[in-house]
Amino acid sequence: MLNVAILAPFKLLWGCNGGKNGQHKHDIVSFEKGNITTAARSSKQVKKLDVIVEPRVKAELLAENSYFSFVTTWEDDDEILLLHTKVDLIITLGGDGTVLWAASMFKGPVPPVVPFSLGSLGFMTPFQSELYRDSLDTILRGPISITFRHRLQCYVIRESAKDELDTEEPILVLNEVTIDRGMSSFLTYLECYCDNTFVTSVQGVG
């Protein structure tokens, strides 16, 4: 859960329900002179890190070495729905696509993302993988700067829908959403709205 408290100065709190001690709340940022930066160096030391990876990654790690038995994962889709209550920080290894994939896994608020670049070009991966030790040490000690990004909540209303409330499950997207005709041989006709305001209509493959 993301808790926002308007104070003097402005403070943003990130709350996570994970861990054995119940809900955790972390001071993440304060607002000063137009910059978003963590308020201060935390007086609390990070004593234990619980590492959660995708099921496929855990299987690969254990096949490589039993040392990685400390990592955990989730068992089914129901656990994914609650992932945002258990994770305080996301670390991605890859490019922009990896960041978008990681964000899509969170059906609630997305925790802060630390994206390490493993490619040649990335607009959302400012951290260099070669410097991961120094970067993570700096992040855990603070203070750090945070860039906020909006996500869109998208609904698809098909022609067969009874009314505008007859929609499929909402889709949360960080950067873009694509709708294509799939296996159909016919062109699609799409009417696009934003906040219930008509934007444009599109006829084509998607």
C-alpha cells in the first residue's frame, strides 16, 4: 500500500505487509527545491534480505548450485496478486523490456525498481551491472533519488458487451498497451477513450 502524507516538508511513505513483524513503513522521499530525494539516511540497518525470484529462475539457480536454496518464489497466480504486499524493492537485470515485465507482475502498487542494464541501450535502466555492489550498497544506505512513472489502467469493451460496464479484467500498463487482430483475417476497428473522453478511432491490424 502506498501511503502519502502531506507534511512540511512533503513526505512519501511506502508500506509493505511482508515479513514476520507485520506491516513495514519506510520513509522514501521528501520534496525540497523541486527534487524528489530520500529524506535522510536511515538510522536502521538492513539486517536481513529475503530474495524472491520467479519460479523459473529459482529452478535454474538450484540446478546450478544448492547454495541458492535461500531464495524463495511464489507457487500460483493467487500469490502473484499479493506480491506487492511482500516486496519492498525490485531489482531487474536486462533492458527496458525486463522493467516493463517486472512492473506488469504487480497487480497493486509497484515497489521502487532498481533496473540494472545488461544491454547497449535502455531508457529506463540507468544502473550499470558492473557497479551493482556499489549501487545496491548506496541504495540500502540512502539517500537516493526516485523517478515516478504513471501506469495506465486499461479496459477492453468488446462489441458483444451488453454495456460499457461489461468489460474484461483491467490491464495495468507502464509504457504502452497493444491490441492486435491476432489470428483473425479481418481488420480491427477500435474506439479509444481516455478517462471516458473519446480520443480516436483506428481501423487496421491493431
